[in-house]
Amino acid sequence: MSPRPAVAERESFVFPVATAPVRVFETEPRRIALLTRGDRHGPITRLASPSDVGELIKPFVFLDHGEIAPSGQPLFGIHPHSGIATLTVVLQGATFYEDTTGKRGKLVAGGFEWMKAGHGVWHDGSVAPGDPMRFYQLWLALPAAQELTPPESHYFAPEEVQQQGPVRVILGRYGRASSPLHADAGINYFHVRLQDGEQWRYVPHAGHTVAWLSVDQGSLAAPQTIGEGQLAVFEESLAPIQLQAEGATSFVIGSAIKHPHPLVLGSYSVHTSPEALTEGEAEIRRIGRRLRAAGRV
């Protein structure tokens, strides 16, 4: 496990926390409420959107899983967001990135991108030459206090991601391992690898009634089988999650205190109120005019 990097200059991402300790009394593992393979669009599968599964698992409101071969072309073209944070975990290959906070560079397998769009940001990326890029991209609905704050982005190398046992901690904490981003007990997001037959029991933090996972490779018994490429949404409860790998298995899993606000949707934005959406979209348009004047859009 690599030492925790210095993070004093990095953003604090704070979800609401439970006001008092919550004890877990359930002894039976948490049951699966929904299994889906999402909608496939070429090399990318959309597993959750804010208008469907994202409403069940908010603050997690969007999830894409894909594997894209290098082409020299932009992934999606430069495009905007507001009111959310995007989090891209690279599992194989590498990507070039650029955003309107001024950040640009290359992110390789094992690292991840964190971009808090706040009141508005645009970003772009492309697959680096070499292996196809396999990845997950997640959107998180920001708390009301952060949805209109200035945008920030951070890009973490593989050696900055702490691990305990089979768990790589992207957000939150697991045992002694913690994310290179400041975050409290309101949200966890892990990348986990298990060997064939290996069991793993996850006890989410107090108040984490929202939980889901998506299998990247292999399959899991939970005890219902979750196959490769599937997203499983667990029932809202305080019960633990019990898993067993069927073959070598890679998956991502998230748990959180449920986002308390309605999801107010724009084309590239998720906010907590129509007023916040109006302000976020106005900032997006302002940045867009600047980009068009520079010939970027």
C-alpha cells in the first residue's frame, strides 16, 4: 500500500453525515432489488442515468462502462456539465484529458479523474495510443451547498490510490485505506478484485442505505448471480453485502447516505432546484461563447 499523498491543496468533498451513530442489527445479507445490463451504444454501456436508475441510487446518478480502442479522435468532443462531479476510473489503457479549469495531461490504468463541475465546466478527452481503454465513468449529484461553487479537477496516478486487501479506495475509506480526496463517511466508491471462489463481506458505513455494484469482468454470487456487464442495485437497508467470486472478478461498488434532494435535470446538468439549474446552464453558455470564439466548439 502506497503512503497517503499530501492533499492539503485538494478539494474537500462533503456529503451529509448521520447525526448519530447507526448500529447495524440485520444479520441477513442485503438483497438485490434490481439487476440491469443497461443500454449499449457502440463500445459504451449506459448502466444508469439520472432519469431512471440514478433516481434509485442518488447521489450516484449516472454510470457508463466501456472499452474503446485508440482512434486519435476525441471521445465525446468537448462538452459541459454543472451541478455534478464526474469520476472516471481507468481499468486498462490510458486517456488524454483537458478541461476549462486549465488542467490537461494523461491518465493511465489504475488512476482516476475527479472533476467537480460546480457552477459549470467543459471537458474533453481521447484514448491514448496502445491498449484499448476500459473504464467506468460515474456522475455524483453534488450537495446543494456545492452545486454552484467554482469547478475543480484532480487527476490521480495509480500509486496515489490506497488499497487494503482486494479493495482499491477511490472515494471514502475502507479499513486503513482512504481516498486521496478528502471525503467524510457520506460516500464510498471502491474498485475490488477477487479470485475465483474468494468471498468478501462489505459492511457499509453508518447511514449508507444506498448501495450498488457493477461487474467489470467475471461474475459474483450475492447470492443471486451478478454477471459480467451487469449493474446490481441493492435494497435500501443497513444490512451488509455478502459476495463470492465466480472466476477472477473485477467490479466497482458504491454506497452512500441517500441524496435528499429531487434531481432537476438539464442536458448535461443535475441540480437540486430549477433556480440552481438556470444558474448552472447560464455559466455553461458563458464558457461556451468563449470556446466558440477560440474555435473549440
